[in-house]
Amino acid sequence: MDMLDRDGLTESEFLQRYSPGDYERPSVAADMVIFTVTDADADSYRKLPEKELRVLLIRRGGHPFLGQWALPGGFVRPDETTEQAAARELQEETGVDDVYLEQLYTFSDVGRDPRTWVMSCSYMALADSSQLQLQAGDDADDAAWFKVSYRLLRERKELIDGGFIKALQYELRLSSGEVELAAVVERTVTAKPASTATSYSIISNDGLAFDHAKIIAYAVERLRGKVNYTDIAFNLMPKLFTLTELQQVYEVILDKELLKAAFRRKVADLVAETDHYTENAGHRPSRLFRRNMEDYR
Amino acid sequence: MDMLDRDGLTESEFLQRYSPGDYERPSVAADMVIFTVTDADADSYRKLPEKELRVLLIRRGGHPFLGQWALPGGFVRPDETTEQAAARELQEETGVDDVYLEQLYTFSDVGRDPRTWVMSCSYMALADSSQLQLQAGDDADDAAWFKVSYRLLRERKELIDGGFIKALQYELRLSSGEVELAAVVERTVTAKPASTATSYSIISNDGLAFDHAKIIAYAVERLRGKVNYTDIAFNLMPKLFTLTELQQVYEVILDKELLKAAFRRKVADLVAETDHYTENAGHRPSRLFRRNMEDYR
DNA sequence: TGAATAGTGTCTTTTAGACAGTATGAC
DNA sequence: GTCATACTGTCTAAAAGACACTATTCA
């Protein structure tokens, strides 16, 4: 390119002389909602264990939010993308690097970090629990996998002039052993004649650092939204699994029971059967399946 | 909170003494893909005009990418969210402030801005064209509304060890009067046994600044994805519209013809009929509808 | 009257929901 | 045989696709 600008400079001349101004810049953190699905303790050896959706949190060892629980994350460096920063943190926290990673949303509320101007570019990671070391307190950090519950608590709709406001409050409950965290997050849809806007806010929060309740709520909603029309759930499954296990994963994500026959029809093209079966259960063995890579939509 | 950290400080003491380190921070820009739908010139007064999906671009008056076309946007300031920055830029560029705004994705590729470290937090805005001044060259800037075409160009699938790579190339064409811009963007899905990853890359680019071809492609895909299961399209409609116009908007977004009867069934609950009709068309008048705000799902 | 669009009726196909039935291995 | 789960068959209901038909205005 040889175009000259107002000062008669070429692009390379311009770039050589360019110096960034000294206006303020934010720090950008990559924070991660790492989901996995684990087995609950079975009541009896004959019953199948229930599945639980879990998320990794880290107990803060310093101010601010000392003693509270936060999502794993860290600051993005100049030589990497936000995604690479997320993958790097994930590797450091969990020791795995080959997991599903999806950018969620960039949170930038003023004052969301009391120290300084920090934006959070958040990611959702999905990992098969059999590849993870699930023990808490692995690092010097106090890390733990929390069971996730996210349920509609209250619903309010109000008609306004030519539109409406709809507010949905969801209760987020996180539990790990003795530790119980809870928060209420509200999603508000404001529909006006010309435009519709959606906003999230934290109504109450007990034990979660920063605005991380909002980020986790956003992640659960994204996961629920995608589970039905994508094959995202397979990122939570081991290589071989039974169709009942796959259904349990869908159910624990959606917090809703599904009908077996309909579920099997729905996933029929997504899975491929193998010649392996489960063994030594107190009941009929189940065929093991793997993800079907051949005819992907 | 009166918890003390390792140094024996309370949270407020900690914050008072806190000083941000001098490590490098990125600039964060809010860039916007502003969509609207306009009428093409009708062949005959008796025929209905076709609809066109349009996006606002600004011709760069300085380096880098001098003379090329870029999305409107600007840097986020410390006292505002990325969304507020986007809304502010939108107001400055188009004079409207009551439009639909949705965060898309944060692009952070290293070197995406040749000057310095800049991330782009991108937004999609949807506006009713009757509220906009559609003339180009409104500001001192050279601004124009480009007709958007986004079509699948090539599809490639390759089976790899235990997984596959699927690459979809889309051609993005933007035209405004004599100006024609074109780019090819590839979406690559890499499915491995443990995880699936999706990435976007620019294959070719003629006339678009920065990585904005990728951002526009991402916006079109988001819009197409949401049009079928949300009421997002109403943000592109005037207060009163015919069902044929609504269908045309769906069709121009999806780049696909829809069946009239099925379409009307689908949107039946989303619209409310009025007692007004179109007038002076060269054919039977059409009932005007408005968006139904009463029974929102 | 005819060109062009508005709007409806109905048949078929597909998909989802519901539920009952049979099958099988460990004890 | 019994328990618990595996797996299948089939009826019904709802949604989507396809297409033809009638209705209405204006030049």
C-alpha cells in the first residue's frame, strides 16, 4: 500500500512513528466456568448413580473478596488471545488441555473489581470428569468442584406503555461438601416499541466473589440453550458411554426428566454403537456407544 | 468484612494501598455491526419492492487501512461498560439511541490492529430503517450502508484419527452504489475424541479494514441463528407492517424463500392485527400488524 | 378484466410426547 | 424368581412442509 494520509505518510511510516496515547486502559481477565458431570454416591450397588453438574471454584486467599469463592482465571497477556489465556489457566488449574472451550460474554460493569478497571472475558469449558483429578486442594489454592443447581425462583411481567418488562429471578446454588453458596440472579427483558433489551443483575449473593454469580448463571443458560440443538454434551462424556448415561447428562443440564424412547430417537444419529457392554451391574448390561463422527450435520 | 489477609490488612486497607501494576494492558474497542432492512427500487409500481439487508460501514480517513471500510466503533472509557460505549458510538454515527443492541464476541487475535494491542468487543445493532437517515456522507466521515450477501462457497470435510475437520467457506459481499467489497471467511470445526473446537479465519479480503470481515460474518450468523427461535426480527420492523413485509425480512436474513402459509402460522402469536391497511398499491391492500406484546413466551 | 398481491384451507410429512410392553443379567 | 435397568413398539399430538384455492384492489 502506498496511500498517503493527511500528513503525507505511508502506512509503514505511520506505524513506525505511532505511539499509543496515555489514556487509561483496562486489564482484561479470562475467567472460566469449567463444567463437568460426576456420579453421586449410589444408594445401593444395584441402582445407577445419579449425575451431578459441577463447576470448579477457587477460594480466594487475598483481598478483595478474601475467603470467598471465585472462578479460575487470570489476566490476558499481550502475546496471546483471550482464548489462549483461558486455555493456559485451564491447564494450570486442572492439568488438562484438550477440552471444549467456548467464549461466553465480556463483562465490563464499572466497579465490578474494586481494585481497578478490569473486564472479564468469560469462557465455558466442558470436560469429561474421568480425565480430571477431582480432588480439592490440589494446588496451594483451595479449589473445589461445586454441585450446581440453577432454578427459576420468581417470574414477574408488567405491561408498560406500548411494551412490557419481564423479570425472571433464578436461584443459583453451589455446594461442595459442607460449603454452600447461593445467589439470586435476575434476567430482565425490557420490550419497548422500538427495541428490546436484556440485562442481568445480581439480586443477592452469599459467598461468590466479584460478579461471578452472573457469569455462572450466564454459562448455565448457554449450556442449557445449546444442549438441545448441538452435540455440545458429548464434550462432557467419556469415550464410551451408555445411552442412559448420555440421557442423564442431558437431564442434569436441563434440570428436567426426559422420556427414554424420545431421547433415543433424538440422539440416534449422533452416536454409534460398539460391541462393548457394561459389566457387573446388578441388572441387565447396557450397550456402550461412542460419538458418531461419520455423519455430522 | 473484617477478614485480614496475610499482611494483616482489612479489605478497605488493602484497597486504599492498592496500586495497579505496570504490566501491559490492551485497549478495548466497541465495534458495531448495525443492521437495517431497506426497500430496493421496485421494477414496477405494481410490484412490491424487495428487501435488502444492509450494514453501516465507515471509510477510514487515516492509517492504518487508509481508504478501506471499517465498522463504526470507538474505545471504551473507564467510566462506562462496553455496551454503553457501543450505544454512545451508535448515537454519534446514526443519531438514534433506542435500538436493539446485543454483544457478539470479543476478538483478540494478536496483531489484529497493527498499531498496538487492541481487543474488539463487538456488538450487533438492529434498527428500523424508517428511523434512520440512510444518506451516506452524513458526517465528515465517509459513511455508507452496504447491502449484505453471505453465502456458503465451499464445504470440505475430512476424517482424521478418531474425529474430523469440517471447513465451511462463506463469501461475504458488501455493495453500496459503485463500491464492492468482498471477503471469504472460513469456519473450521475440529472434532477430536475429547473435544470439539470452532475457529474463524479470513481467507481473502478486499476492502475491509482490520478483521472486520470476520466480525460481520459472525454477526450474520448470529442473526440467522436467532431469527427462527426469537422475536429478534421485530427490531428491524417499523411499528406497523404487513405480514408479507415481515416474511420478506425473515427471507432476506435467512437468504431463503419461505412458504407463506407456514410462515403466517409461525408468527401468528407474535403479531397483533390492527384495523389499518396499506393503500394505493397496484393490488389488493394488506392488513397492517404490530408486534404482540401481550402474550410473550 | 387482469395483474399482482392478500389471505385461507387442507393434505402430507416429520417430529415430539406418552406409555406400555418385552428382554436380560446378577443375585 | 425378583429386582433393576435395557431396549423397542406403537399410538397420539403437535409442528412443519407443500400446494392449491379464493379474495380484493387498482389501473
